[in-house]
Amino acid sequence: MDWGLQNRLSNIIKPQDNRALMLAVDHGYFLGPTEKLENPKKVIAPLLKYCDSLMVTRGIQRTSVPATTNTPMVLRVSGGSSIIGEDLSQEDITVSIQDAIRLNASALAMSIFVGSKYEYQTVVNLGKLVSEAEQYGIPVLAVTAVGKELGKDERYLSLACRIAAEQGAHIVKTYYCENFEKVVQSCPVPIIVAGGKKIPERDALQLTYNSIKGGAVGVDMGRNIWQSEHPVEMIKAVRSIVHGNANVDSAYDLYKKLVSEGPKKKNKSKKSTQSESKKPTQSKSNKAKTPETKPNPTKK
Ligand code: R5P
């Protein structure tokens, strides 16, 4: 493996423990202003130092990530369809390799839609992207998209992950499932697990734990971090599993402890400003919700 490629990969999967904590904020590329990611700059700022890498589109990287950061960028380079369009699987490569280099990408990410109408197009695009990116020593992360008509079980995910690896993907992102170990065993490159839709914090920590126990190098988690009421506390708890080998109970205890410490500090500093503390908080029900379910074929 070329030095540059190896070096970039080691920025994403930490060689000390062969683990990775990727923060996913690329959802807007087909979902638009996803709930709680309406202002990416504000969401990303406090979390950036707690993730090993950030999965992002070029638009959000340029507008919402400080260029002074040391956090490696995993640049999403595929797109073309939206949540209200006809078929989400109709994706193409939307970013040139030159622009990815200008953005100092540590890896390129794209989705493949195995079993969908556009399977051929997305799988061929993956092969071409690997060929191009390898010329510059840039690794490629293949995202195995899932959905209503695409399975989310061991059989389907094994097929999709293996096809991604066969095309030369250096990392494969997929979903956790029953018998996840089998998906990992039949994929010759590292697997990272997507968080999926928002679930209770403890469950998301359990998912993180199970994924690593099943052989994943880590998680590429988005909504279960920034849709949490306490994103920083949540990413710290996830990190304690990924890099600290914590079990679910101690990670959840850490989360609760950090949450309980947080407001105390806030109250202290606001003691004198009584009117501030009486400000009504925005009702959750007033907030526009981004659809959780993609109509067809994938669900985010
Ligand atoms: C979405 O389009 C992306 O591929 C996300 O990066 C991926 O789904 C991980 O984010 P989440 O944990 O929210 O599923």
C-alpha cells in the first residue's frame, strides 16, 4: 500500500487500537436541513475535537468547518437525488478529484445501492473512484445503502460489503445486524457501522458496543449524536467505548454523569441573571421534523 494512502487511512482508523470514531454530518446531501442539523456550523464546532474524522460534503466543509482544524475530513463525493425525488439510488460522482485534493480530503465516501435499479451505475462508479483516488493515495469509503426494498440482514449486508471490497473500497460503512460477525468475516477490509435513526442513548451505546464486539473498527455516527439532547456528552460516551473499551453500563453512566454535571455549571453562571433562566424554552413540537424515512428505496 502506498505511503500516502496508508498515512491517510491511519488518520481515520487509529493505528494505536485499530479503532475509528467518525462523526457523520453529510445527511443534507439528500435530506436538506435535517432535524437538529439545520445549522451545521453550530453542530460541528463543539463535537469536532471528540471525533477521529468528520464525514462531510464539500459545501458544508467549506462553509461550516474551520480550515484550522486537525480533524481529518472524509468527503462525500456522491449525490444527485433528494428525499422528494423519484429514486434515491440514482447517484453519481459529484466532486472532482482535484477539488477533493484542494479540500485536503483524508478519504472519499460514496454510496452503492446493491440490488436497486441503479446498482450497476453506483458499483461501476465505486470502481472508477477507487482507480482515480488511488492515483493520489486517497482511500475510498463505500457506504452500503439500505432501504425498504433493500435488506438490512446479514445476507444482504454481506453481499453489499463484499461487493464494495471487491471493487477496491478501503473501508466499508454498513449497518449492524444479527450475526454481524459474519458480515465482518466475509469482508476483507475494515467495516465501520452507521448509527441509523435516533434511538435512546443507551441503545445507541449498545449498538456501538455490539458493533465493535462483532468486529467493526468503530462507528460512523450522526443522528444518535447530534439529535441527542446532549451531543457532547453523547460523543464522549461513544468515544469511551470505541477508544476506551468501556462497556455499555459504564459508557451510559459516563453519559448521565456528564449530563448531570453540565446544567449545574450553567446554573452557576446564570445565578445572577434570573430573567434569563425564566426564558421559555422552544417547544419541541413546534420544530419542523425532517422525514426519517426515505420513500424508496433507502431509509436514513
Ligand atoms: C447519510 O446520508 C450518511 O451516509 C450518514 O453518514 C450515515 O447514515 C451515518 O449517519 P447516521 O448515524 O445518522 O445514520
